Amino acid sequence: MRPEEGGVPHFAKAQIRAEILARRRLLSKGTLVLAAAALREHVVAAVRGAGAVRVCAYVPFGAEPGSQILLDALTVGGVDVLLPVLRDDLDLDWAMYEGPWSLVAAARGPAEPAGTRLGVDAVASAGIVIVPALAVDAAGHRLGRGGGSYDRALVRVRPGVPVVALLHDGERVAAVPVDGHDRPVTHTVTPTGGWQPVGGSGGPVGGSAGPPGGSGEAPGQPAQDADPG
């Protein structure tokens, strides 16, 4: 049986999503602020170390890891930041982030940039692609919210470009159910673990890899611990 057959992964994914979202709702404001600051430090250091001049990122929704202060820190550092715009067909267009004033409310999910749409292929111009996730396993399998938008977009990323998922501590897990269309990530970033490679992708991307052994992974645990997917 292929992973996408039989419906088992779909049921398991829904259960894991519900568990992680419930855990995120319990995170205190103070915890979220500290996590956002740590993630900003890790990401900015890695982008600087890699010499990336254009990054695809996202506006966090609810208790998702990431922050507007991260987007601002990247742009202040001279990096072009592209943000996703959800299309009617659930694919992702992209537009430039030009500061908080450039964001407008979206019909669903997080705020979106109001600038010129650059097309679905703009993701191929990025030197690092930062994506939301609910969980990632050691093989790089990413669990999103189920819309499939990022799986479509990641097909267009240039070979060798790091695809990096931001997570809260405890959301690197032993195994994520996989469908045939799922696209993996190459690295994760957690507040205490920093940048960590997954799926045999090699070392950190020019930035801090966190303390030795501090992968942020929860070995042997199920993934208990609108992004368009």
C-alpha cells in the first residue's frame, strides 16, 4: 500500500494536527514572546551566514512560530522577503514584504502583502525558503494544516536551496504520516535547539545550530507536540 492509499495517513494527520494545535493554544504569551525572540536570532544569523539576499517567509497565524519582528529584522538587514498570497486554487502567489503597513487582512488565514503579485514561480528566486509546520520528523517530513499549498509551492524551489520549518520546542517528532504528494523540508529551527538538519541534508545553514545534542526533537513520542498547509 502506498502512503496515500487506504486513508490511514489522513486520519493520523488529523489527529496529530488536533493535538498540536491544542498544545499551542495552551502556550502563554510570555512563552510565545521568548520563542519569537529566539527564532529571530537563529534565523537572522543563518540567513546572514548563508549570504542569502532573498528569502521566502510567512506571516504567523495564531500561535504559529515566527513573528513580524523576524520579518522586520530580515528586511533591515537588506534581505528581500517574499510572503505568500493564497490563490483561489490554493496555490501560493508571492509578494514583497515592505513593512507592517504593507500587510492587509486576508479572506482567510494570516495577513497578506498588498504589493504586486510576483507569480507562483517567484519562490524559485529565494536563497532560503522558510515555511510553517505543525511537526517535522527526522526524515524531514512536514505536517502542515492540510491545504496542500506549500506542497505545491515547494516543487518550484531550486535544488539545493534550504527549506526550513519553524517549530516550537517539542514539535520535532519521531515520525509524521506521509502522503505521496508531501514535500519534505531540509532543516528545522526551534527556540532552544536552533537550526538542525533533517533528512540527511547536512549541517546548519550558516547559522547557530544550537547546543550540542539540542535538536528540539522528541524521540519516541507521537506528534503530540489558516496556514494554507
